[in-house]
Amino acid sequence: MTFTVDPSTDPVILPDHTQLPESDGTFVKNFQQHPQSILLTDSIEPILQKYHPDGQYAIGQDSGIYWRMTEPPEKGAEAPDWFYVPNVPPTLDGQSRRSYVLWQEFIAPLIILEFVSGTGKEERDRTPWTGKFFIYGQVIRPAFYGIYEVQKSSIEIYRHVTNHFELVPANERGHFPIEELGVELGIWQGVYQNLELPWLRWWDADGNLLLTGWETSEQEKLIVQQERLIAEQEKQRAEQEKQRAEKEKQRAEQEKQRAEKLMAQLRAAGIEPQL
């Protein structure tokens, strides 16, 4: 796709997300990539809805962020595995976003995450104007940039400070705070979508794991089951108490009958019982 500019024409019309390629044609790197993106999105949605009650935010998953005009166009884009942009509409002109175009919207992502399949060299490449780390740090400038290495079960989080990235230290839980959202990023070992792996996940500021919709549903089912079990146990205890009370009543009645019988026998023998 070639874009030409007529110097006699003003203003210059730059392409938008509908005119730029939505993919560079490469394969997804591994089977974990899509489930990992879904896991991050699903569990953070309630937090984002709280911060954006108007729904003005966008999440990209393996989608292009266009930052300059090139030929071919996709050479002027980076495609993070996951990113979140605050205060932008989720759709444009009633259409789903095909990509995110910086010269169209200007707002930088708050978080960009890359899932490493190789050595991580590409994600840490600082070569001016071609290296991914350089482009994120000097051009796109997200507030946070994360490099997640599943094979090492590790993540590096960088914060953009004064035109460069600084490595963020982990807190006492081994998580990385994202203060702007009141959440933390960290590694969770477990099963998700039938894969036992170390997963990149969110926690709240108190260290509570943010659950997916399915996990929340399962937790609610478990709570209902526990409440039913407790109610059944209470019912059984009440029935047992009723039975014990009935037995006590029967014993008391039997004691009364024995006492009356004894007094009758004493009176028959001419002895008046002393009460």
C-alpha cells in the first residue's frame, strides 16, 4: 500500500485504522499466547469498568500500534501481545478497532505486555528506530512495559520515567504494583484452559487474586453449596435437639409416673409420703 502526498493539497489526510493492515501475517507464537491474553482481559474487566463507567477504554491483543508511516505500512507498527489504553472509545465510527493509530488518537497505552517465546532479545532490543524496547520507550511511551517469559516463570516490569524505562522492583509478594489501577501483576502457577503453566495474572492492592468470570461463577457455586451444606447441618442439629428434648420429656414423664406409683403403694401400706 503506497501513500502519496500532493503538496498542493491541504490538509494532509493520513490513513486511519480501517486503511492500515491489521496483521503482519505472522503466526501466533505458541498455544499459550491467546489464553494468556484472554485471562488478563477477563480478570481485569471489572476493575476497568470501575475506573471507566463511561466505557471509554480499549484493550488490544496481538494488535498493531501504528507509530509512523512506512512502506509497507506494517513496518511502522508494533504488535504487543496485550495492551490497555485508557480514555479512548472501544470502537471507532461504529466499527471494531483493527489497530491503534497514534497519529489518530495520540493517547499512549498505560500498559504494554509482551509474551516471550524465544530468548527475549527482540523484546529487549534497544536499537534506535528498529528495536522494540527503543520504540516502546522513546516513541509509543506506555506508562508500563512488561516482558513475560513463561519458560523462566518470570516477568520484568518497566515504568516510563523522564523519557526512558526504569525497572520496577517487586513488592513483598513478588508482584509489581500498577498504582494507576490499584492492581498488581505477578506469576500464578495453575491450570487455565486445560494448561498447567505459570500464568501472568492480576491481584488487587491487598494481594487478592482477581478472578475470571468462570472462576467467579465456580466460586459462587461453591459458596451456594457450602451454604446449603451448613443449612442442612443446622437442620439436622435442630432435629437432633428436638429428638433430645422429646426423650427428656419422655424420661420426665416416666419419672413422674414412677413417683406417683410409689406414693400410691406407700399410701396403700398406710404410710403418708413426706413431700
